[in-house]
Amino acid sequence: MTDKYFKGRTPRGRISTSTHELVVKFGHRAAFDAFAEAGFEALDYGMFHLPPEGDLFARADEEAFAEYFREVKKLADERGLWIYQCHAPFPLKVYDDARDPALLKCAIRSIYASAYMECPYIVIHPAMHPSFIYGGNLEECRRSNFEFYEAMFPALRDTGVTLCIENMFASDPDTHKLVPTTCSSAAQMIDFIDTLNGMCCEKRFAACLDTGHAAISGSGPANMLRELGERTVTLHVHDNDGLSDRHQIPGIGRLNWEEFRRAMSDVGYSGTFNFEADTFYSQWQSPIYNYGVAKAAAATLCAVGKSILNFRGE
């Protein structure tokens, strides 16, 4: 990761949030106002409102494409918000020869979008074919994912952006339970990250640890963070019951946040404490809830982040 994106800023201790739910409902300006007033200092900019095969990613010329994301950065800068990480649309590989070329184009352009926002990290999900659940079809899982990510090497080298691979889960087609798939384990994430960095000949790959996914299909968020160690540079922080991907505020589910904070300290995690508690925001989407409720929700989430980081119970 090139230093140009940091410009003397230190991410450690900054509380961050995903942007998607409030941006979709209120627009960029109002959403960013709410985040700044709540006390957030950083953002995880979600591109989910931009279809991978839609106008911006598939058809916009480079000038219009760059202008869109530079405007996002400008709006964030005006409110003192640092876009420390962003999230590409997903899925970007579906094992469909008719669609995959356009999806790969979106993946590559999303890296440039990150650079236009001067954002050092982008999360791009690994490919998850149905045959990959429970660790199945392992060699094809590695081969197709390495081919997928290798196509992004030129963009990563050109921009200096670091691509974060996220730990994932899938649904069993028979039981409909959430189960392991590509990169559900820290061991496979380490294999992917270290192998791809070797192939790229630069450290352009790292880990995004999703706490909720780790509870569903991994070894648990604290254990996975310790296993991944310094490879983890971004977080998706949210809570659940260990069975469903609820994306809720910490304290609603069963995750042990004291232990997770200790793990952060143990591995020397130095990135932002970033919430991806989208359901906490979306539960206030009823027409009876106005913008003031959304701002209160953002303020509550930020306060919870500060409480977790400042907790000294041991």
C-alpha cells in the first residue's frame, strides 16, 4: 500500500461505518452529514447502489467515471471523513461465460474508483461456486480465484490500492443453513493472500475480517484475527446469533466483544474500527422514521464503537 493515501493520517482508533443504507435513502450529502455529526471519522464506501453491468461501470467514459468518485471524496473531505476502505459491488464472478467479462471489468474499474477517492483499500469478494461449499473442489477454487484476481494485478500496481479478501459463507442447497465456502477459514485466506502477493511480486493483497461471517462459518472473530495476524488491514464489524448473517450492532447477538478487542491488541491491528451493521440502519427504513432517526442511529453506532475500544474490563 503506497503512503500517498495516508498523508500523515493514522487510522488506529478511528471509528468507521459502511455507507450504503443511508446513501441510498438520503443521498450522499445528507448521509455524510449524519456520519460526521455522529462522530465517525472514517467511511467504508459501498458501491452496491451501482450495478456492475449498469451505466457507470459498464458504459461511462473515464472522465465521467473519475468525476463521480472524485465528487464522493470531495463530499467526504468537506465533512472531515476519510474514505479509508471501500467495497466493490458483488458478486463479480458467477461462472457464467456471458456475464463474467463484464463483471471482471467492474472489478477492475472499482479499483480505479478506489484510487479516485484516494482510498487505500478495496474489498472484493472471492468467487464462490456452489461446488466450493465445505471446502469442496479445492483445486478449482484456487485456480479460478487466482485467475480472477490475477486479472486485477495491473490495476493494483498502477494505482497502489490494496485489495482485501473477505472471509465468506454460503448456503447449503439442501438444508439452507449457512456453511463454509471460499475463504471461510483463516488458513485458506492466508493461502490466497500470500500466494497472490508472490504472484504479483508486490504486497497488493491483504485481509478484510468480517466478524459476523467468522462466527457463522469460521473459527470465530477473535480466533480468526489472531490467525490472520498482520494480514488484516480492514474490518467489517457486526453482530449475529452465530447462525444467520444479521449485520447488527454489537450487543444484539452472541459475539464476545471483550475478546475481540483483546485480539485486536494482541495482533497490533492498526486499521479503523469499521462497522458493517447495515441491518441496524435498515431497520429504521419505515416511512414513520425520518432523517433525525437515521442520525440518532448513526450516533448510537459510533458511541458503541467508542465504548468497545475504550473498554477496560479485564
